[in-house]
Amino acid sequence: MALLEIRNIHKAFDGVGVLKGVDLTVNKGDVIAILGPSGSGKTTLLRCINYLETADQGTMVFGGKEYDLAHTSKKDIAAIRRRTGFVFQNYNLFRNKTALQNVTLGLTVVRKINKAEADRIGREMLKRVGMEGKENSYPIQLSGGQQQRVAIARALAADPEIIYFDEPTSALDPELIGEVLNVMRKLAEEGMTMIVVTHEMSFAKDVSSHVIFMEGGNIVEEGSSKEFFENPKKERTREFLRMENVR
């Protein structure tokens, strides 16, 4: 049984359709890269799945339970979010809190875990993303890559079944991108289920198991990473890959 299924998701802003009936199936351990030009609906899809935006229409099956994406209760949304992680493009760290405090806040406030246990988990997660020794540093003292790794540690602290990444490297200087992608590569090797909206073709090609190419609110093409890059079926896909210097 799939871990996550999305069916016929629609979303419009000011009458302009951004998602036009998208379907998505995610199995445990999948690393799905969502590619496409700006404005194709990639980020909106991710935000609707995690209820950061409310879809106009569509259903989601998660953990064997079906939800109406347009009418999900706050209680159900909270329950779903407890089982998922979200890594934002711009880190979304609290500037007045240390790296460790940023990681543990959700554990103590939302999950009511005692501080000592939360700190143990937080330190373990920071070590997991290569941020050992930076527990007491504030975001302003960290590079963009380090801040994003703290954000990944925060997502991991909740022991999620799936993590959503929204352009996790697009706000970084080129020399810092590798350190974040290396963490994500390691998570993939460990079997973490991930959906990654990205422009990083090397990650999509070398790390993801499945690729989805979107344009105009629709899925143009999807398939295994190997098939997508080595034998794309649609001319529009081939054109996109040529523009990205992949082919």
C-alpha cells in the first residue's frame, strides 16, 4: 500500500488555475524530485499536501486514511503534520533562538516532550546533519547552508514518515549547495521518504528514485529517474532537459 496518494488536486489563485488535476503516489522509501519551470505549480502542490495552502479540490490518502483536501479538520491537519516534516526555501528559523532551540521547540511545545529528552533528540539530529558543536549558535552566526541543515534537523526531530523539501538550496550561494545536498543524499541512502521540489538536476538524476516534470499546473511526464533522464518520452521534457544542460 502506498504511503501517500494524492488524487485530482486543483488549486486556483484569483481565478487562475495553478494545479489542474494532479495525481501523485508515494511509496515508503521513495525520493521523488519534482522539476519544472517557475510557475509550473511545483511549490503549490507541496504546500497543498501539507495544508500550508488549502486545495480547491482533491483527496489524499495518508497512512491508509482518506482526507478531502479542501475540507480537512484542524485536528486532522495537526495529526498529519505530526507525521511529516517540511523544509522551507528560506529556512524559517527563529532568529532569537539557538540552533538547538530551533530544533527542540516543536518537541516541547507541540509534542509536550520534556526539555531534557528534547535536548537529547535535538543534539542527535544536529549531529546527524553535521552541525555538532553549533548547538548554541544563533542563525545570524551561521551560513545559509548551516541554517538549512538546522532546518533539516528540525524536520528530522519529529521522526517523520515523509519530509517535503521546497527548493531547499535555491536561496544558497553556489559553494554552500553541496553541503545541503550531501545531507539529503545521506537521508535518501538511509531510506527516508522525501518529496523534493528542486532545480538541482544532479540531485534529481543521481539521488531521486522517481522524477515528476510539471508545467502549467499539470504533470507533463513522470517516471523512474533513470528512465526520465535517459529516455524522456515527451518533446517538452527533452527541451527542458536541454535547457538545463542535462542532455
